Amino acid sequence: PSAVYLLGRIYAVNHHVASRFHYTLTEDEIILTGPENKSIEDLLVLFYKKEAKLYLSDRVYELSEQTNFAAESVRITSAKTRWGSCGRQRNIALTWRLMAHHPDTIDYVILHELAHIKHPNHGRRFWKQVLDWDSSAHFHRRALKDSRYRIPL
């Protein structure tokens, strides 16, 4: 791909050969460098995973503090059909594929998973909790289906 989405914005992608993986993120461009045997797709996956580990982990802990619903841990996955999950031990898993979406949509997914700490189902009280935290939750839920933000990797 010559362009991809990151946090709801489109960036041009440039690729250079180098001995090790490295990336640079500018105002409008992602510059990927990596070994000759790695495709641009492979390098993009590495890029998204590294960015997700930084951004999503920090955001979970920030929203945990704001909501007083503490997550025990955060794990980044490569799930293709599930944006996130929250286990009984308050361990939250989020796919790196969320990184294409707007930050507000990502926050919705995180708040959705944090609500599962108290409400382990999708019942009325669960949705009330989510809507108390994010009054635009229904909009953000629909935004997750927007094909522009699908990462086909």
C-alpha cells in the first residue's frame, strides 16, 4: 500500500532497505526501513504493533484512571474479527488493527472492555455504563465497520 490510516488520519508510506527494522513517523508520512527479505506489508505489521503497544497500553491506563475501573494488564493481539476482550481477571486484549481508527473510536472500544470489568455481559446495565462514559458509543460502534479503516494485512 502507498497510504494507510493511523489514528484516523491517512499517511503516505515509503519503504527503504536497511539491515534492521526502523520507522519514522512524520506529519504526513510513515517511512519504513527493513531487511530486503521483509515485504512492505511485513514492515507495516511491525509498525502497527509497535505503535499499538505504546498508544493502546497508555490509553487503557489513562481511561482506567478516569473511570476507576482498573485493568490488570493490556495485551496487543493480531485478531482480525475481534477488536478487544476483557477476561475475568481484568486482563484486556486489543488488536493492533484498532490503530487505523480515530482516537475517539479507539476510546470507545477501550471503554467497552473496561465496562466488562463490572458487567461481564452485554446486558442493559453494561450498555448504560458504556453510554455514561461515551454518549456517542453508538456512532463509534458503527465507525468500527467503516471499510476505509480496515487494515488488509
